[in-house]
Amino acid sequence: MAAIVFKGLTKTYGTAVAVDNFSAEVQPGRVTGFLGPNGAGKSTALRCLVALATPTKGRTRILGRGYRKLKNPQTRVGVVLDSRGFHPGLTAYQNLRVLTSMGGIDKSRIDEVLAEVELADARNKRVKGFSLGMKQRLSLASALLGSPEVLVLDEPANGLDPAGIAWLRGFIKSQAEKGTTVFVSSHQLAELETIVDDVIIINKGKVVAAGSVAEVTGGERLEEAFLRLTGSGLS
Ligand SMILES: Nc1ncnc2c1ncn2[C@@H]1O[C@H](COP(=O)(O)OP(=O)(O)OP(=O)(O)O)[C@@H](O)[C@H]1O
Ligand SMILES: [Mg+2]
């Protein structure tokens, strides 16, 4: 069974079509890259997937169900979307404590996940003093709290410095080695190429290619294939 399914997903905002009859599947235990130019509809599709937006048409499934139908969702699916809000006046620890309380997760996980994202030193700092990269790490930590089977990451490299991006590569690889399904959107194509098994490419709300990296690129660099498939290369 696919870990994630989009079936005829359409999302419109007024007359604008953000996602247009989008169908795709993410296979379990694999790292799948979700690529597309700015405005292609990636974040909208991911928001529909985790019930932060309501589809206009079609449906999404994650681990066989609609996200809202999952029991203990924090232990099934970890989510990092750019819109994720933390309370600025609370520390990293306190923010995660709110989430463990809500999710019924043992609070011993907090220090484990802070160590995993290399944020242990910032444990007692207020989030309002965090850099973008630190907030991104805290988002990853929050997604890991429930030791989920699936990670949905929308541009997790956003705000990370080169060392942070290298760290993220290792992080995603280690999650995959544990058998976690990772669905990750990114514009860092050279970076992504080294960690993904499969890719789904979306343009103007529609799928333009999906499959293993080899199938989609046919031996080209991922960036070349992307530019060709999305028509955003030089003609
Ligand atoms: N809440 C909203 N209201 C109106 N239009 C929206 C809303 N959210 C997204 N859109 C529009 O939907 C389209 C797809 O946006 P989306 O954020 O899903 O793209 P994306 O692929 O994530 O782009 P990026 O790579 O820049 O993050 C864009 O045209 C955007 O302007
Ligand atoms: Mg986006």
C-alpha cells in the first residue's frame, strides 16, 4: 500500500487553480522528492494532505486514511510546513512540552529530539531569539516527537546554512535507514539528488513526471531534467 496518495486533488482559490486534478503516490520506506517551480502547488497539496486546507475536489490519503481520521496522528505522521507556528515567548523545551502534552507523548522525547536536531544548547532559549535555521530545526524536532512512520517536510532546507544543509542530508538519510517514509519538497535539486529514491514533479498544479530518479532523469542531472520537464530552462 502506498504511504501517501493524492487522487484527483484540485484546490482553487477564487479563480486561481493552485492544484489541478493532481494524482500521485508516495511509496513506503522511501525518500520521495516533491519538486516544482515557485507557485507550482507543492505547499497547497501538502496542506491538503495534512488537513490544513480543504480540497475543492478529490482526496488525499496518508497511511490509508484521511489525515483527520488517523488515531494519534503525531505518532504516525511528522509534519514540517513553513507556516508552523511556535510561541515566541516560550523556550524550545516549553514549545515542545506543549506538543507532547497535546499528543500524549512522553516528555522524555523532548531532550532526545532536541539532541537529534542539534539544538540541545538552545533548549532553554526563547524562540523569539531563534534564527530561521534554528526555527527550522525546532520544526523538525517537533515532527519527530511522536517517532512517526512518515515525515512530510516542506522546504526543510529553508534558512539552513551550508553546514545545516549538509546536516539535513545526513538527517534525512538516517531517517530513511530507520525505515521512515520521507516526502520532502525542495528547490535544492543537487542536494536532493543525493538523498531521494523517487521524485514527483509538479508544474502549474499538475504532475509532469513521477517515478524513480533514474526513470525521471534518464541519466540527466536532476536539475536538467527538472528544467526540461517544467519548461523553465533556457530555450
Ligand atoms: N491561501 C491562498 N490564497 C490564495 N492563493 C493561494 C493561497 N495559497 C496558495 N495560493 C496560490 O496557489 C498557487 C500555488 O501556491 P503554493 O504555495 O502551493 O506553491 P509552491 O509550489 O509551494 O511554491 P513555492 O515553491 O514558492 O513554495 C500560487 O499561485 C499561490 O499564489
Ligand atoms: Mg511552497
